[in-house]
Amino acid sequence: MKIVGKENVLTDSESLVCYSYDAVNRKFLPDAVVFPGTAQEIAEILRLANRMQFAVIPRGAGSGFTGGALAILSGVVLVTTRLNRIVEIDADNLTAIVEPGVLCGDFQNEVKKRGLFYPPDPSSLAFSSLGGNAAENAGGPHGLKYGVTRDYVTGLEVVLPTGEIITTGVRTMKGVVGYDITRLIVGSEGTLGIITKIYVRLIPKPEATRTLIAAFSSIEACSHTVSDIIRSGIIPAKLELIDQASIRCVSTYRPLNLPAGTEAVLLIELDGDPLTMKKQTDRIEELCRNREAFYIKQAQTDQEAETLWQIRQAISPALMQLKLTKINEDIVVPRSRIPDLFHRLEQIKKKFQLPVISFGHAGDGNLHVNVMYDKSRKGEPEKAERVVKELFQTVIELGGTISGEHGIGITKAAYLGMELTDTEIALMKRIKRAFDPNDILNPGKIFYGNPAEEY
Amino acid sequence: MEGKPNHNLTIESVDSLASEAAACVKCGRCLSVCPIYRETGREPQTARGKIALIEAAASGSLSEANINDILSCCLLCGACTEICPNMVPAYELIRKARTIFTSRRNSALAYKTFLSRILPFPQRLDRLYQAGKALEPLLLKKVPLESGLYYRLPRGREKSARIIPALAQQSFLDVRRKRSQPHHPGALLFIGCVANYILPGIAEAALALLEHLGIPVVIPPEQSCCGLMASGAGEIEAARQIARRTIDAFAGEESVPIVAFCSSCSAHLKQYPALFEDKSSRQKALAFSQRVKDLSELLVDAGLPAMKNFQAEEQVRFTFHDPCHLRRAQGIIMQPRELLRAIRGAEFVETGQENLCCGSGGSFDVSHYDLSLQIFRRRVRSIEEAGIDTVVTSCMGCLMQFQDGFHAMNKQQAVKHLAEVLKQALVE
């Protein structure tokens, strides 16, 4: 590969194996891996791909949950880790320019040093890249109060699948010139262009934060409290719900010191100025007690707050102890329908007799629902699939969406038609063709079902 | 594809590794702490990449040579293992995979010969040492010897500007052999290669500290290398032989603690049981390893900080660099700090980046010198930002990495071993 130099291309099978997976943990061997150093090099690679008809699959850190970085139809994996400069942090205009390989957590720390705040916080932030975050429109607990990646990206430099380099959007707070290509590309899962620069807006860092935990004797009471808090006009920075099955999993290897009879827990973080926060915490405690929360505790130190949030972070891996295969969905319902969702989940669990474990960003209606099954037991994988289908039907009936922050990729592609009409899907495919007439960039994703072939 | 599948290899062994590896769900969390990945952004260097490779190797047709290259690019620092949400033992898997895939490695033949034929036998090591002394003016000035001993010699391809510590005039154990030893020891001291042949002053300092506490110390004369280098390189048989010799050398005083002042040695001595599969060897190793203590651990247990008799000669600002083999492998974090904080007239400072590896990683600093130095630079930035004059550490690998790295970067900071610093500050 003359374009990027010999040292930036991998073709040996052993290295390719290391680029055959992402966080979906399925494996598709690419033909080559390239590490371009500039937008121009990426443009050249894409022009070559159009001439020679090979697929190009953009990859950041490979931490996505829907297979966006998988080379399902072979081709060249294009890794953005070399584009890792924070070009500029402008404290006067509260903006920054970053390259796609910068890690989300590193960027947050850099802006924090200047008294600024970049709120999107996917739980992978310590290793996921901003390019990947933008391509997947990543969310996180902060979504409730501060929105998701999309809400902070004001413009992009993008290499189109046909090899032209364009700049979208603005570097100002407002801008309405032409179609909003920025929003189209953010969340397009690497199918419409390769992001080479991201223009983001920042906000001032909140003065202080405060964390509290509340334990409930039923999931109904807990989920109604979520609706109560939102209705009361208080918007916490984070509002996370943890169900009894999750609590049980975590407590097997980490003492939680929760009272017996805890069926569900709310973890709440407020931020802002201390006086307002005091009033808000009092009000939230009152709302919790109205729903018969029998245990409410405020973290007194940063250390205590950290310990509480570790409970939340420990859930996803703790589920692995069940030694079951996990289908991790990230559905969203209107916040007022959270109690209905839990009611329906109970019915689904009873009907199919499979463990369904839920936790997540209840405050914005976004829940991680995990369907657990034993791959080796006959009929269980099919049963799990039926659970997922019924879950999605429920979510759509409740006015929700089947993915809040992970995207479609390959894992949810088979269900796309449950939420979108044929006309809508056809329009999206026409957009894809307009960008990428030869179907070079990340082919086979979003619209084409779940591929079976692995090596 | 070059190379062929290894037929000497029992399929079960790769398969059993692959089944241990199955708990890895490829979430990518290990990427956030891998010192090598943080510099290069290359997936094969991560635990996740290596685990995928182990899984793929179980199913067949990959090149041994390439697998070895990828497996060799790891510091065995254990950061991935510490952070893994599923508690996948990546450190162990990579070490074991090296054992399996190294069996047909034909590069670095001399290195392998050294590990398996010479290292386990102190007399042969001594003879080589004598030869090395004679050749030193010619040979050692040009050969990268920075962080280890002769097992780092015959590798040919590394030509670098490493500074090379001169060999001591006489090995520490040779000097001590001529002296009488106490009859009722309170501790048995393990010396290790670097102190024995290159930096005997550190062994003297450790000895002085123990004697200051009134502990009668015996230095078993038949001891040699701990075997960490052999184990890390996947030379499992050599590592076992060395372990057996060490266990024998320290036999006979069953209730007396064994103290090692190099934290990589103490970590490896504690891990001896994992080297053996048969029950009786394992139990013997367990009885041995349960007696092992890192020097910092023993000094704190024996109440040295409370004696309050340390005074710094000059006002210095120092920090403790945690060796991965102390912090992660042994979970010892507070003891060295407690000791250093007991020194009056010196200022102990944390850099806030205590989990960073120095980049030495056994023989990694020889096989991947540039990368090793790049990882070192990140650690140095944290040290400079904290305004440190002296870095204190307790692993010979880290110590020599800092010596060479500071030199290569033209820095004025010093590096010292914990035992040296304490000994110098001791008020008699």
C-alpha cells in the first residue's frame, strides 16, 4: 500500500485476527487493515476502493455493541487511531476541534482542566474514540439532562465514500445553511462517510455534584418514582434504575450493604450550585418516601459517590457470572411509560420462562434489557429471539424505539422493519446510494439482516 | 503464509487455553490501560487481541512465528487483568500461550540455550560471569545489557545506545561466601541476578536494614536466579528447574521468612506453585512461596517506620514508582510509602499516575527498545509535572529502565532503590 506506507498496513493472518471482532464478540476476518494518518490518505484509499471494488470498514476502538466495525463482507478495515490530536480547545467560544481517534475520556479530562465540560459519557468512555462515538451517536447516563453526542457536534470534516473531502455544519452556535448533513452523518454508523475532524461545543463545568441511592420494595414503586421525579420539574444529571436480578448478580462479589427486601434501586446524581441542589435532593427524597422507599442514602464524600456508581458499572460484567449468553438491548420508551414497560416485562418473563434483567438510564426512558439464555440448550436461542421480538413489539406499542444509543449495525438489522416503514427504509437506502453509489463503505450494515458467516 | 502449525504441540493445550479465554467478551476495557496500546493504538498489542489470537490458534492454520511476535509484544504488567470486568486472567493466558508457542521458536537460539542450560545452574552462570568480566571491555560496551544479565546478551538485532551498567568486580554471593553466617536466622535473603552481578550495593543496603532491626540474616549460598525471565519468555522447563533449585537452596529453615528486595523476584517466588502441575512439586512450592516476603512488606511488619530513625541527608522531593510486580502481582502499595514517609527532611510526593508501567517488562525493553522508551516517556512526563528529583523503586527492571531512560532523554532526575534510600537515611 503505497498510500499510507508499509508500516501502516497489516495483511498477515495473525494480525487480521485481531481486527476480526468488536464488542459484539463475533468474528469476520478482513483482507487487510490500514492505519491512515491524514484525511487525504483516507480519500485516496476510498478512491482506490471505488476503482478496485473493495469494501472499507471504518473502525475506532472496536467497542461498539452492534457490529459497526465488523468486516462482514471482507474488505479493508480502516483504523482511525493515528488521527488522535485534540486540534484546539477554545475557552472563549466554548468549542473544540478534535480528530476521530481521540478517546472520549481523554478529551473530557482535557476540557475539565480548563473548567469546561463535554457531557456525553458512554460507559466505554475510557477506551472508545470520539469518531466512533459520533458515528454511532453514543449516549450515556448524562443523556437525561445533557443529551447525547449529536447534541454536541456542530460540524464535521468527512471523507465521502467516493473520496471527496467535505466540511459540514458550522463552528458557531447557530447555522441553517443547506441541509443538516452533520446530523445525517452523526449516527450513520460509518456508512455515509469517514469522519476526520469533529467540531464540538462545550459547556461550563457544573459547580458541584451530589449522589444519592434509594431502595424500593417493588419495581413498580421504583419505576413510578422515576416518572414522579421527571414530572416534578427536577432534571437530575443521571437517574439510573437497577432491578433485583442485577442487584443479586453484583452482590455475589461485592458487598452492597442494601437492606433485605430490596427489589429495585435508583441511583441519582444532581449537579449545579450547592444551594439549589440541597432543595432538589430534599424534594427527591420526599418523592422517594412517598413511594415507600425504605432506604435513602446520600454520598457524603466523592469516594462514597464513586463507590455507589461502581455498583452501576459492575452490573453488565456481573451478568456474565450466570454463564449464560446475553442479548443486550437498549430500548427506549417515553419516560411516563416506564412503569408500563416493567409491567409488560414481567408478563414476558412469565410467558417465556427466561431470565430478563433490566437496568439503565431510566430517567430518559432508555433501559438496558438483557435476555439471558443457555446457548447449548435446545430451543433456547430461538426462544430468546422470540423474547427480543416481543420486547421490541411492546416498546413500539408504548411509543418507544428499539435502540437508544447502540445503533442497528448487524445485530438489530433484522428488526428494522418493526419500527420503520418500507417507504422510510427505501428513502434511507436512496440516501446511502447518493453518498456511496458503489456500496464501498461499511456494506451490509443496518438494512440487510443479520449475517451468519463467521470464520 | 510462512511457518506451519506446530505438531509438537498438544491440541489440548491450546484448546484448554482457548476455553479459559472464552470468558473474554471483547468489550475492549483492557485497551484503556494497556501501556503499549496507549502508545500505538494497535489491537494485536492488547490482551483482547492476543486472546482472539489464542482462540483462532486453537482452530488451526496460523503462523507460529507471527504468533510469537505478537505474544512477545506484552509487558506482562497485568493492568488488563486488573481492570477486566469478567476477571479474565489475561496475564496468565499470555504467559501460558508463550510457553506453548515458544516450543518451536528457533530465533534467539542462544538466548534459549542460555535460559535452559545455564541459568538454572549457578556454577555455569558464575563461569559465564567470569568470561563476561574478561571480555567486558570489548563486548559489554556495545551490547544491550541494560535491564538484565547475560540472558539479554546474544540476540544480535538490537543495536541501541543503551547505557550499560558495569559488572561488579566480584559478585555479591562470592564475597559473602567467604564470611560466616549466623546459626539461627531470622530471615533468609534472596539476592537475585542484578544485585549479585551488577549492583551489589543494593544487596548490602537491604542486609544492613534487616540487621539494623536486629534480624540475623542468612544468605543461602546455593541460590541463583529467581526464574522470572525464563517464565516470562515461555521457557517453562527452564523456569521449573530454576524454581526447584531455589526451593532446595532455601530448604531446612521451614519457619523462617524468605526476603527478596527486588519486587519482581519476590513476585515470582510467590508464584512458584503456578509453575507446577504435579501435586507434590506444587505443594513443595506452596510451602516455599508462603514464606516469601517483599522487603518492604517485612520492614513494615517488623516496625521499621515506627522506629523514627531516618533523616535525609539533603532536602529531596521523591516519589515511589510502583513496580507492576509489586502493585499488581502482590497488591503491595502502602508499605513502601509508609517507609519513605518515615524519612524526615525529605518530601514524599505522588505523581497521580501511579498505575503507569515504566516500559521495562522483563525482556521487552530489549526486544522492543523504542516502544519501551516511548512508554517510559509517558511515565517521565508525570514525574516532571510533579517536580520530582528522585524516583524510588524496588524492582531491578524498573530501576535499570529509569537509569537508561533518564540517560537517553538527558534528564537530571535520579533513580534509587528503596533499600538504598532507606539505608542512606538511617541514623545509627
